[in-house]
Amino acid sequence: MYNELILFLAYLRDAKHSSKNTIQSYERDLKYFFKFLNDNNINQIGAINSEWIEKYIEHMKEISKSSSTISRTLASIRAFFFYLIKQEKVYENPALMIAMPKIPKKVPKILSESEIVLLLEQPHTTDIKGIRDKAMLELLYATGIRVSELITLKVTDVNVNQGYILCRDENKERSIPIGKPAITALKNYLGEVRYAMIRDQQEAALFVNCNGLPLTRQGFWKILKSYAKSANISTEITPHMLRHSFAAHLIQHGANLKSVQQMLGHSDISTTQVYTQIAK
């Protein structure tokens, strides 16, 4: 089964051009599923039927997995079997027999504008790390991009003179305007700090760590957590909360919903409409 998983992940990467995060999500979901099957002496793809998938879902409920996790896992199993059908290794998809669990829509948690101001004031702009962190936080809040998009930005994706960045999401590209605070912070970082942090002058990544290598998601998470703590923000903060705050604050100040959708990169405007509930 694990050999088929390796081939499936390669198919996602090479044929479907799925993002790294998407591939990792499929891999994680299916490995947990296969472990459950192996623990129950199911070692062949052909032995997997809808009954075993339902047993696994019940197992996930027993260990208190959320409806969204169960729904994503079921989607991963369905996609895996669609791939096997395409490869003519099986002839039906047993996961199609099982209904997706209902997921209650949650209103995203956001920071207040005063909390955002307080957070953005935390980096010490008298040292190189603080100047870099200030640029990252200002850019994240100014554009609403995902952390995965922030850490994959290249220097060539930023145009501080015209005030926009180019953000690439899988095969799509969108241009996002940035305001004066973010432009100033980026100019300071690019003009005074980045050249001193990079190891290789050919490094393309916009933001690098103290070793001169591209910053990771985990690295940014730690940075954000430390500044939230120093700002005495009691809310359990996440990087995605800045994205939610960006969208909600724009709509609160009268921004057009379609424009916010385009900046966030949502394919469906109904995803963006949830922020109108917060604005009210």
C-alpha cells in the first residue's frame, strides 16, 4: 500500500502540480489510515472497502478528531482511489459510499485594530532581526497573504517603488497593493539588513533567517508568538489570524468585497463573505 502512496504523491506533484502543503496533507492523512488498516491486518489495496473506511472514521471520532479533520481525511481517501481507478488498479471508489460529515461554519478569530498596532510596534528596529521582523509583520497585515506565501516570496516579487507584490499560489499569480507602512519597512529591510543576513549573494528568497537561509513556517510562527507575548496579547494568536484581521478590517472600513476576494486569492466569493459577519 505504501508503494502506491509514493506513486500517488508523485502523481500529485508531477501531473496535478499540487502545492507542497497539499501533498503533505494527503500523505499525512493516508499514512494514518494505512496504519489503522495494518493494525487490523489489512495489507492489500483490494481488501479496502467502505466498511473499513467507516470503521476508520468511527475510530477518528473515538479519539476526538474534529469534523473538519475527518472530512479532509475522507477527501484524501477518495482522491487516492480516484487515482487508483485512473491507473486501472481498482475499479470502484469505496469512499464514495460514505457521506461527508457536516462541518459547522466558524467565524474566523481576529485581532482588534489596537492589538494589531501593538503587535506591529514590538520589533526593535535598532537591530537587523527587528528590522526584518517589522517588514514581515507589516507585509503580512498589509496584504493578507498566507504564511506559506510570505516565506516563498522572492526579492523580484516586490516592487516598493510602485507599491505592490506578486504572490504566486500554485499555478496562479496575483498582484497585491501594499501601503506606506509596509513599503517603508520593506525599504529598510532591503536597503539595510538583507544583504548582511544572506550567505549567498544569489539567494532569491526575500526573507531569510539568522543563518542566511530561507525562513520556514515554524521559524515565523516562533517569531509571531514571541511578539504576541511581549505585547501582552492574551488571545491565542496564529499567523492565519493576521490574514483574517486584514480582511475583516478592510471590510469594516468599506472595502469592496470583490477586491478583498482578489487580494486574498479566494476562488469563490462565498469564502470571503464570512468576513462581513465580523464587520457587522
